Amino acid sequence: MHNKTKTIIFVNNDPPAVPRPGPKPGGRAVPPHLNLAGLPVTTSKRFRFRTRILTATATRVNHVHSNVLRLRLQASFLQSILLTVLGYLPCAIQAWFESLFPEWTLPSQLILKKQKKNWEEEFEAEKAAYAKLHPLQGIIVPRLFGELHYDNTPALLMSYIGGACLAAPEGGMLELDEFRRLVRQALTALSRFGVLQDDAKLDNFHLTDGKVMVVDLEMMTNEVQEPLTDEQLKFGVECEVDDLAKGYEDTQYCFWEDGILSVGGE
């Protein structure tokens, strides 16, 4: 038995291909950061991370999260030498070196998340969540390389996962059943470590390599703060899936109504 799929096509001002029913009263609007007027400003920055001075271009990821920057690192001569030498060594030694000096094996693209003003508690909560979810780093959540100071502000340096934000048109092309399945997989993986995502918004989830990853961990419920039973965790996951699916369906409709996406045949 084959699942039916729909093809969603980006359009400019063309009329939508297939009518869809309107949103229910009280439906969610398209997130404000999807107004793409204007481009993020890119600047060149130098800052220290552990034993290394990093030089990078920094660009805001969107117009809402001004504290989150996408970095493109400039490779240094010393790093090139170290990586060349490491390439000749056994994998065990490479892993040992990377665990002690992650700053010298960083990928070329990174995400830097600065602490928001007066958000000290949330910043500490996000660090604790990354520590608790360490086995899921690079799989369901980004990899956390460490903490540093950027423009005199505490910040976290983490992997750039790419993919498409589920609140953006590029991430709005899933069938609802597939959306539910992928989001449920991600949230269930978090729940196995006693963690629930309390800030379950579409822009905190990215579709990457055929799976959904969670990119914002500062608003989490975990069993250290508030012990949760298996039943509570399962119920919490299903409630979050339902809320996100409602928002996803409404957002898809908004994209269709605005002529950003159209729905093709079956």
C-alpha cells in the first residue's frame, strides 16, 4: 500500500494550483521572522575560544533571534598543520585530542548563541540541558563545543545543522502525518532522558537529512527540576506534537494563501 504524497511548489504571483479550506478561527499567523524584507548584516569578528583566537564572519540567523549568529570560520595556518598531523595518527588519539582541544578541530560553519539580557537562568538551563542530552548531540540536538565570551556576553558555541526551519517555506513541504512522525521521534528521544521541550514552536525545529532536530534548549522541563513519570512524559510529547501539527497546518495554509507555496497533484 503506497502513501499518498503531495508536491508543494514555490511560486511567485501565480494563483494557487489547488484550493484548500480556510484556517479555523484563531489559527496561528505566519511567524514574524518570515518577513524576509532586508538581509542580515554580516560582520567580521575575532574572539577567543579556549586556547585559540577565532576569526569569522558573523550573520544573524533571522530578524527575531538577534542573539543567534551563524559563523563562518577562517582557517588558520596552525590549524591546518595540526589537522594534517592528526590525519596520520590513530583514530583513538584523534578522538582524545578533539575531546581536550575542540577549538582546533572545529568545522568551518558554526552557530553562536549569546545570552539574552537578564536571561541568566535560561542560559544556565540550556547548558544543563545540553549536558543531560550529551548522547543526542549531533543527532537530535546540535553539538555543543563549549562556552565563551562574545562582545563581553556569555555565549554558547555549537554546530551548524543546516536544513530547513519548520516555520519557513522550505520546511513546509511535509505531509501532516509525516510531520507528526518526525516530530514525535525527536520529542520522544528527548523524553527518554526525562526532558520535555517547553518552548515548542515551529522555529525551534529543523528538518535536516530526513529527520527533525531541536535547536533551542533554554526552555526545558527535566526530571531534575520536576520529576516526571513515563506517563507524564508520553502525554507531554503527544500534546506537543498536536500543538505543533496545528501550527504547521495553519502555517502551510498561510504560505499557500500568500502565494509562497502551491499544492500540486497527488
